[in-house]
Amino acid sequence: MVVTIAAVLWMLTFKPHPQAQVQNQPVAQVTAPAVSPSPGSSPAPTPTPGSGLRDGTYTGSAVTMFFGTVQVQIVVAGGRIKSATGIQMPSDRAESAYISQQAGPLLESEVISAQSAKISGVSGATYTSAAYQQSLQKASAEAGG
Amino acid sequence: MAELRRVTEEVMGMPITLAAPEPGLPAEAVADAFSDLRWVDRTFSPFIPESVVSLINRGEIRVQEAPAEVLEVLDLCARFERLTNGCFSACIGGRLDPSGLVKGWAIDRVCSRLERSGAASYMVDAGGDIAVRGGDMDGPWRVGVRHPLEKDKVVRVVEANDLAVATSGTYEKGDHILDPRTGLAATTLLSFTVIGPDILQADVFATSACVMGWEEGLLFLDNLPGYEGYAIDHHLVGHFTRGFARYCTATCGEGQSPAASSLARV
């Protein structure tokens, strides 16, 4: 599954965060490395000190999702994933090969105060059922319930 | 700028706001909408002992005996579980909890009620999941995407007349999005915002995409016509589907953001 790639990428990306890594260990164990340097990758991958990622182009194994088989390629530069591209996509989705463009760090210039933005609403994660449940349980406990 | 007419009530454990330009929404429609939301809560909340979902969980009624609306929701849950390869599920840890879908479903019902009352322009905001129709007083609706770590800041402003905007994340209450496939917290992203025509789907996809991680999540959304995604990872780096920027105004970074420039090169 693409999850394989995601999980492996995630492990590499977040190596400096051992606590988080431990939490996701079971996923990573199930999904052994699926990302290997592709034969045609540009310069030979070079280790980048301080990050788990080596510069270069990497291709994941082909995986089947609900809409068809996909294969993802990532480009790593400066120890970070610069882009992820679907190099194999279901044929009717050929125009969708491009997945995402990394936006770069959220610079101060991108961040504005909600008050000055002339917006009607703000979309954000507030409550999910689990959060609601936790909060409710805490509230009940405090209430002696 | 004229003010919006807003009505906010606390239902389903979150603030829910209905808003519209002057002269506001018909009072009766607003009352009906909140009354329906309270009914949804009483019926679906796993935390209310008398709810249908609680009755099913305690084995006091069989699923087949549940009201039509409950069967409809459970059917939708099953459909989205298949569509997301199990990244969304109404059954976590052996217990039925369709809350992840019910919120969007409830917003959708409110929208239908408001439409039937003749409202042409309105916003429904249920705890940060937002559906807008028509437009603000001064043009399209403008909806901010919250900065994952700074509560009073937004990192993008999405502009549209008719749109659903839903955000899932791990920042508000700790790691609270569980991966139904492992039972563990999904921790790869700070937040995932999904925009698209339908609030129910946008909401379910935002939660699922948080579980998938940004790579699979964006890939998933890129293959759903009409839906776009914007993920913020633990390094505070934003990743988005290529269509997302079409909805963003230049307000954030005034068009000089790295996002805008890198997209221009694509």
C-alpha cells in the first residue's frame, strides 16, 4: 500500500523524534522498506548530516489503491523531501501524476492574525469523538462521576 | 463592512455557528436547525447512554432495528471505510462510534434545511468544519485555515461562494486521531485541511488523510474530482494538491509566499 511508502518516508523524515517513532513502530514493522534508490536516480545519494534522508531521487514500489495502481517517486535535497510525484498512475488519471508541491516552511509572512484577515470563519481541528470522549471523561472524573 | 448575523449554540460538544449577511436567516429555520442538531446528538452520541448508538453498543437493540437515519449513517460509514482503505472507520476498538461522519452529515442536514427556508447565502461552522453557500456581503466567503500551533493565526485564506472546508489535526487535544488499522494515534501531521463541494465528504477525507499521512493523503485527494488538500507536517511545512492554491487569496504573504512562487513554476 502507499501507506508503506508513507510510513517509511515518515520514519526517515522524523528520525529526530524518537518518541513519535516508537508510537508508530508497529506500522513500520509491518511495512518493511519499500523505498529504494531508482536506477536512474540523479547524483549518487549522499548522506546529509543530522537528517535521516539522503539526497537523491527515490522510487517506491508499485501499490494498489482503490482507484488503481500507483507508484510514487520522491526527490530529497538538503535532507528533506522536496517533492513527491506519482510516476505510475491509473491511465484515466494521467493528468494527476503531480501530487504536491512543498510549500517551504511556514514563514512569518504567511501567517496573519485571524482578526486582520477579514474572514467569516476559521477552519481548524477542534473536537473529534476521541477528543470529546477524553475531555468528557476528564470532566466526569473531576465532577466525581 | 457590514457585520454578519451570527447565531452560536453549543451542541454535540462544540460551538456551532449559523451566519448570514443582513437581514440574517429566518428565525424559524435557525431554531429548526439547532433542534435537528440536538436530535442528531441524542441519537448518535456514544456518550449519551440512551442514544441509539449506545443501545447498539450495549446489545439492547440490533442494528436492523435502528431508525432509518442511523442505518443511512452506518451505510455511509461502510462506504467511506472501503473508499479510504480502512483509514476511516465507524468501529474503533470494537465499539461503534460514527461521530467522525455524523458531524459532516449533520452540517449537511442543516444546509438542506436552510436551503428549504429560502436562504441563498449562509455559513455553517461546526467546530471548525465549515460549509458556505452564496457569498458574504462583499463577495465570496473567506474562510481561514488555522495555524496548527497558534490559535489566533491563520496560514491560508480560502475564498469561494460555495464550498466545504474541513480540517482535522492532532494539535488541539494531543494525538487524538486514531488509525483504525492499528489502533494507534496518527502522528505524522499537525493538520490536514480538505476543501470540496460536500461537507460530509470533506470532513471524512480530512480525518482519513490525517491517518494516511501527507503523501498518501494528497495523492488520495488528487484523485477525487472537486477535492483539494492542504497538509501541515511536524516541521510546519505545508504540502498541497495542485488545485488548492486556486482557492487561496493573496492575503497570506501578499502573493510572495514560497507556496505561491513555487506553484507558479509548476
